[in-house]
Amino acid sequence: MSDVNTVSSSEDPDAIEGEPAALDVARLQQTLTGSRIGAQVHYFREIGSTNSHARELAEAGAAEGTVVIAESQSQGRGRLGRRWESPAFSNLYLSILLRPKLAPAHAAQITLMAAVALADAVEAYIPGQVAIKWPNDILVGNKKLAGILTEASCDSECLRYVILGVGINVNYSRQAMPPEIRRRATSLLEVTGKPIDRETFLRRLLQGIERCYGELENAGFAALAQRWQSYFAWRGRRVRVELLDQVTIGTAQGIDRDGALLLLDDSGVERRILAGDVIPLEN
Ligand code: BTN
């Protein structure tokens, strides 16, 4: 593992054919317009998991907005204990340290805020094709393009910090994907048919998170929740929610202010679902 925070690359940002280019983090930082997200960036060619490293930095007192970026992860983690495929130089893997003034019960608002920023960033490349699958998958054509893993540390009354981990399939070719994810994953390369400049995407995403996080702090969750709902994939559809050995079936209504999925079950009772995998059923 090597922290190359101070190394700057001279590679051309548009040179995305042939050998994959490393991200130029110094240039990225210079061109970020926000004051918080990305003020400190820790960049690695390879790491276990950016979330784990961000957690160590958080425990050591790192500032809010610190970003950990890696070109590849040997132990990239997804939700529900799954593995996150993290091949080198083709995608984006990053974690952002936030110290929100929120009650632990509202921690999911951070995930939903990030899903909106992520959907907006993807939307800029493929307008009208992006959907959010509750709670935080970014889908295009029903296939997963990006995911969010939020890990929080709390004391009894408040959140100490939140690690917002984001993985985006950018230039991940179908052939390079392991067979087990090929059927359900996609990438910007696969959808647009052309390689995407990762640095430009990353800049857009970090600026979007800076803006959406500010909105959450200043205006609360309501406006963001509306934007989240506008991207929500299966509103009004019958879905099955699976969590371990528990299955709930009903019609997806949307989310509440804690980010819980609201499901109208077959006996007409509205249920709040806090975790699980949502699978659409035929209508
Ligand atoms: C999911 O959809 O299951 C969440 C995937 C989150 C993956 C990202 S990649 C960067 C960060 N570090 C990790 O180990 N996981 C997250």
C-alpha cells in the first residue's frame, strides 16, 4: 500500500486510449471549487479498502471532507458483506469522511444524499437513463453501475463520523467483468460505447456531494428526498424485499425522512423497511 498523496502525474487527462492513465490527484484538487470535500485527498495505487482506510483516518482525527481514492482495492466491500470488484485503473473507488450533525437515526440521509449526487453525476453522461434502486444502487437499464456503502460510528446521541464509500463502474468492459457479475452489472463505457475520463467524472461527483451535503445541512432532507424519489426505480411497483431469511412483499411507495422504504403490504398495512434487497415482481 503506498500513499502517493504528494506525487503528481504528468499524464494527459484525455489520453484514455492504450495504457490506462492514473488519476492526477494534484490537478483534481486544484480544480475543485468547493471548500470541504477533497480539501485533503489520500491517493493510493492499491489499497485493501478505501472505507477501512478512511475509518482509520477518522479515528486519528482527520478533517471532515477528507477523501481516500484508490486505483484498485484488494478487499473492496459492498453492502450486506458482499465483495466489490475493484480492478485497477478502470473504475473509481473512493471514500469520504463526513462529520454530520445528525442523530444516529438519521444517518441514512447521508446515503440518500450521496445517491442523489451520484445519480446527478451519471445523468450528465446519459440523460434520462439513471435510476436509484433503494437504498443506494445506481442502475442503468436495470443493471448496476454504481453503489454506496455508508459506515457510521456513533455514540449514544450523535454521529461521530460517517464514511461514505462509493464505487462506480466507469471504464469496466463487459469482458473484464467476472462472469458472476456480468449479467447484473454495467459501466459508463458499456452504456455510452466510449471510454470516459475518470477525473472529470470524479470532479463532478465531488462537487455534487459538496453541494448536496450543504443542502442537507442548510435546508434539511425534504428537498433532497424529492429528488431521490424522482430517480426512484420502482415506485408503485410490486416488489419483494429479502433480508436473510425474511421476505416482505408489497407495493413500493417511496422513502420516509429516515430513508426507510415504505411498502404497502397485501393487507393494506404500510411497512417501513430498514434494510434488504429489493427485487421487482411482475405487475
Ligand atoms: C454496494 O453497492 O454494495 C456498495 C459498494 C461500495 C463500494 C465502494 S468502493 C469504495 C469503497 N470502499 C469499499 O471497500 N467499498 C466502497
